Amino acid sequence: MKKAVVIFINCHGLGVNYQAARQACEIALPARAAGFDCYVVADTKEEYPGRVDQFKSIIGDKYWIPLESVETLRTRLTELILRYDQTVFSVGGYQDLSIIIPLRKKYCDSIKILLTVHSYRHTSWWKRKIASLIFTCYYLMYVDYVNFLSPQSTRCFWGSSFVIARNRGGVIPWGTDVVSVDDLQNSPNESFPSDFPSVLRESLSERQRFRFVLSAYFKNGKGHAFLLESFVPVARSCPDVQLIMIGNGEKLAEIQKNVKELQLENQVILPGWLNRNHLPAVLRRCHVGIVPSYAETFGHSTIEMMAAGLPVIATPVGVAEQIVSDYITGFSVPYNNHKSMTRALTYCAKNREAAARMGCNARNLVQTFFSQKNVADAYVMLFSNLLRKRKY
């Protein structure tokens, strides 16, 4: 039987999504080994350049389908469906799903659809309830399996219980690259890329510093102001600590103003936007990761920091709810609880060997449960299982 999997990796408005593209690259080879031809539907615009070229280098140009007009794309996908006995479409939201629905109606016997829920985080509870219940109706009509990324995501999505109770949904997380022990040991001696931000280069070159790091878009709900206020007493009591907050966004100017008023310019580093491909070099030179968000569907930065050998101080959001354990892999703190955040920051700053041990535990946990290979194998197994299921 000829079978194919088609993965949509586009984030509407931003272009090719970094995590989805990286996951697609990892899925491609095991999917082929399992008998699938693996295609990617992607925009020419990329959130962080290089992932589309990486996919093409792994699989080949002919397996990349450009995201053009809807009708042109449907024509391309129809040709693909007719070429195979079974096709699995992996989509990332309703906009992607809406492209596939007419094809599902026409070719229902040869199409299976996997949809990954990425959102339902920050809106008011009643809007979230109405929207997710409406989408649940669509999903039960057209989608064979809904992936929620984390247990918390199922609670944010009203209607998930209907989907899961019918064996039509579950949780498969994102994966990440785990930093090798050798890379962790050699990182202080690595040279910086030529386009590395100068302010960050200067900060990371000071080897005596103990660094906390946060990488997140500066917007409501990401916890930057909460973290900064909690960090102030730590900065006063431990002059050698630094807080690096990477990213840009509408709240950046406000945080910059607060840092200046607090006279913490030497201890709070705000480099702005950073090429996503340079983030591993930053993480390998830091000591503790922080995820102070109000809500996350998954929270990829949590496992990414852990994979680099960092303990994580996080609010219990997304996957952090399951994997951040006090004194084992980091600290779990309630959102906007300044005392708890300050206590966790202080403990790590003053017990650095203990923090390093927690970082080792965190890395081992991610290597076991969230490595790209393990997650990719889980997706390929799901693709195969979907083709064995009856149609709904």
C-alpha cells in the first residue's frame, strides 16, 4: 500500500514555525522507514531561516509543497491524494484544517487527519469555552485524532473530554535536541557567531557571572514584570548574578524603563530579538532557566532549557506542571507570587552546586521523555495507527 504523510508547518502571520519545522525534519526519516513518503506544506517566509532548506536536504525538493493560494494548494494536494492509497494530514489549527475539509468530504476513504491544538490560553474563560466547543464539533466531524501537547492543554480546551472519551485524542509533546555532556563542558571556550548581539556577547564573556535566562516574546501573560520585580532583592544580595531576558515585543520598552529606574543595567540584560539558531549557545553559558508565564499550551522553552542542562524555575503551565519538581529539576512557583519566585531565585544563586545537580536531573529527564527521536517515533506510530482505524 502506498501511503504518505503531509505535515503543515506554517504559523499564520509568522511563516514557517520553528518547532513544527524542526519536528518535521525529525519525523521525515523514521516516517520513510515505516513506509510513508513525508511531505511538508510550508510558506516561503520563515520565522527563523534555514528549516525549509534543512528539510529539503533530508528528503528532497519534490517533497516540499509551497503554501500558495488555497485553490492552488488544494489542486496540488488532490494530485497527491490520488497518487497514494492512504494519506495522513498533520495540521496545526482550524485555518489549516479548513483547507483540507473539502478534500476530506470528497476523498474520505483515503484521508486521515491529525490536528495539534496550539492555543486556547490567554482569552477570557467564556470566549475560550464557546470557541473550543464550536471547534470540538468540527473536530468530531472531520478530524481523526486531536493532539493536545500537554495535559494542561486538555483542560484549557473545553470539549477535550468528548474527544478523548471517544479515543479520538491524546497527548504527544514536542521534542527537543538534548545537548551532549561534551558540548556542555566545552561551551565556555566556543567562539560566538559573527552576527551575535554585542551586548549579549559582552555579558556571556564574563565567566564569573551566575546567569538566569528567560526567552519569550514581551507581551502580557509572559511574566516579565513579575520576574523583574522578584529579581530585585536577589540582585541586591548577590552582585554577581545576571538576568538575561531575550526577545522583543510591545512590553519591551516598559521593561527597559523599569530596569533603568531600578539601576540594574549591569545585572539585567535585554538584548532584544535573537536569531533562534543562536539560542543554544546562550543556554549553554547560563545556569538557571525561567518560565514565569500565566499560561502555555506546551512551553517548549521549558524542555529546551532543561535539555541544555539547566534547572528551571517555572509557573505550573504547560508541560512544566509535570516535569518541574522542587529541588529535583528546579522549582514550581505560582504566577505573580513574588515571594515564591524570589525564594527560588535566591536558593539557586546561593546554592550553585545544588542548582547544577538539578540541571543534570532535568537534562536526563528530557533525554528520556522528550528527545526528538523518541517523539518522532511516537508520531510515526500514531500515523500508522490512524491508517488502521475505521473512518468516522
